[in-house]
Amino acid sequence: MALALIKVKIMPESPSTDLDAIEKKSKEILEKKGSKSIRFEREPIAFGLIAVIVGFSWDDNESNDEVLEDLGKIENVSSAEVIDYRRAIG
């Protein structure tokens, strides 16, 4: 079975958005979809806006489109996009 190691950048709607709530909801979505090794980072963008970067492992045979769509629908999220995708054999 091949795994994909994926990083997604989640952009909040404003600098005052609760990033902890975004991380919590993201983790719930990813765990429900079967993701493993979920990790979060925060990346300053500009003017106080901070993006949430979520990294996780995913079965390479599965499409990640539905997960991306669900992450983009989180309350107070402007967008979610894949910024890194790597295959790992294991």
C-alpha cells in the first residue's frame, strides 16, 4: 500500500478568526476520512493573517478532492489548497 504525505494550506477569512477552532474541525474531518499522522503548523501571511498548515498521511489510492472540499467548507475558512503532495512507500 502506498501512502501520500499531504500538506494543505487553510486560509482563514480574517486575522481575528479562531485558528484553534479551525484546527479542531480539520482534525475531526481528517480522522473521519481515515487520515493518519495529522500535524498542524501556523504560517504568518500578511497584515496579521495567519494560515493553518495541516500535514497528514493519506491512502494514495483514494482521491483527496472530497477532503479538500470539506476543509474549505469549515466556518470562517476562505480557502484550502494542497501545497505539497509526496508519495511514500510503506
